[in-house]
Amino acid sequence: MKANTKSVAPSRARLPGSWRCDYKKQYLCLRDAIGAADSYMDRVVITRAPMMPYYCPRHYCWHNGHNSRAPLGQAATYSMDCAARERLRKEIAFLSDVIFDFADPENESRHGFRFR
């Protein structure tokens, strides 16, 4: 009888808690982690729980993850706030580009028009 030599990678659920975040992106700044979570919540319409940053003492950084322990009312409010913050970031970036284009009239605008 041949022994089973096939190696099977353990599932993430069976790994110790400190190993579950090894594959996650690491953010040194909370602001960057919040921005990434907001971007995710704006792009993904249906989620099982809101994407929220949390501090990881093992890696000394911030990760993002789904917070399934958040109360439903708080989760719904947080999700709407995330999307609103991300849309505001996009609007600010667009308006900043327009201002920079207006300040430098010699260059072609990225938006397809020239200021005179």
C-alpha cells in the first residue's frame, strides 16, 4: 500500500491567529490603511462586513480586514461613510488637477482642453 505523499497546504482558518495576516498588505500609517479600506468599500458594493483597518502587533503595522463583529447599524453607517470619503478624495484629486492645469497654462491639460 502506497503512502499518501501529496502535501496539502493548511487552510487559513486552521493557522494560528498571528499567521492569518502574513499575506495581508502592511500599512505603516493609519491614514493609508483607512484610504485603502475606503477605496475597497467604494468599489465593492456587497460585502459580508465592512472593511476596517486594525493594528497588528506582530508586524508593527496596520492591516485591513472585514469586521464581522461590528453591530449591523454601525456597519451600515461605516460603509456609507467609507464610500463618501473615497468619493470626496476622488473629487479633491480631480479639482487639484484642474487647479494645477490652470496655474500652468503652457501645458496641455490632462482633461483635454487648454486654458488661455
